[in-house]
Amino acid sequence: MPASPAERPSPLQILWTENPGAARAAQPTTPEEAIAVLNKGSHGFSRLGQEPLQLRVDREAFGYPPEDDPDGVLDQQPFAAVLSCSDARVPIELTLGCATNDLFVVRVAGNVPGSDCRGSMHYAASHLPSVRVFAVVGHSRCGANSAAVDAMLHPERYLEIASDAPLRGIIDSLLAGVHFAERALLHAHGPDAARSPDYRARLVTLTTFANTALTALVLEREIKRPCAFGVYKLATRTVGVRRAAGWMDGLAMAPKDDAELIALVTNSARSLSL
Ligand SMILES: [Zn+2]
């Protein structure tokens, strides 16, 4: 029997609209303002189904010459530069509620900080003065981080990728996060935690968190610009950070040093049940 209208979920709506005569919202002028815009956009995306997500369309971005711009070419004016995963379930502009020309985006499996990706961020830092903040956004159930965890738990699986140099490069760069996460989980829950049926899933969750925070730390040191980080949760469509008290919506600033990174991952481990 078909569901009655009352039982049917609301249709999801993402509305791309041009607002003739309305100026583009003022660009963020500080990292804090930029993060606030990203967090507001993420919150809007998480509410899909309860209310439509409204996104702005710039005429220039779609090839219509503006009346007040003689060359008719859109200037690139992103307010944030984001490194995120290639995963098809994480369309990063939408998940952050952003429109065209809002974000400078680099996507690569596992959001690993390879030289090409870091080079793109260097370009943004040196050539795009409108960028107020850099961000690294991982996501739950990440295949690349899962593969790195499995490479440690089941070394025979690592041998399967060992001869595939490009893929191996991605997995190798995520192994540091696996070791961070493993130590933190065992420190927080004791050595028997590794025998829990949930251990692998928790290890993937914490590995993704550790690698995302670690990459933000590395990027901030390299480009010497403020860098935030967060994890996109597929189940709730929110970007946030796991603290000792549990999940908190919103991006956080990158840890400043190794001690802060270790404390962050250790506290996050405590919030995971095993
Ligand atoms: Zn991924």
C-alpha cells in the first residue's frame, strides 16, 4: 500500500537562485568569519529535508557577462580553500552549503597531503588574497582510511597493494594516523579493546580523525596560514570534530603542535565506546 502524504518524507530541495539586484553577501574578512560561514553552510546542509538549502548563483559563473564588469570574466574570489576526499558521497561545496566561487577545492582519495595537493594549497595561499582560511575535511566510512587500517590489521592485504606504487603512496601516507589512532584507543580502553568486534570500525573512525587533524597541522605549518579541520559524517550530513565529550558540530582549528595533536586524538578515543 502506498504511504499516505502524512507518512511520506519531505522532498529534499537544493535551490540555486540568482538574486537580481542583490549584491553578493559580504566576503569574510577574518579566519573566524570564514569558519562561521562554513559552519552555517554545513548546518544548512544538515537540515535538508526540514528546509531547502538555498545557494546563490552568480551570472558570471555561468557565462553571462555582468553589466558592471567590462571584461565579462568572473574573478576568482573564494573565501576558503578546502582539501577533501574524492568520495562521491561527499560533494564538498554542497556539504558546506557553498556556492560557485566560494571555495578553492582540492579533492584526493583520503584527503592525503601529497605534493600536488599541497602545491595547489600553496598556490591558493600566494595567489588568492580572498582566501581567509584553509580547511581539511575528512569523512566517515572513508575507503582510503579503511584500507590503511586493514593494511595494519592484515599485513597480507598490504602486499596486494605494495606493487601498485600510486595507490601504495596514498595508503602509506595514512599509516601514521592508523598508529596514532591505535595507540590512543588502546591507551583509553586497555589492550583488550583490540579484541572487541567493534575495534576495526572504531579504529577507522579515529584514524580518519587523526589523519585529518594531522594534515591540517602539516598544512598550517607549511603555508603559514590559519588551517581548520573537521570530519563530514555521512549519517547526519554534518561536519564536526569528536571531543572527549563526544561529537561537536563545526570545524576546529588545527592542533598547534604534536602534544596538542596527541591530546586531541586521545580525547577523541575516550568518546568512542568499545
Ligand atoms: Zn574518503
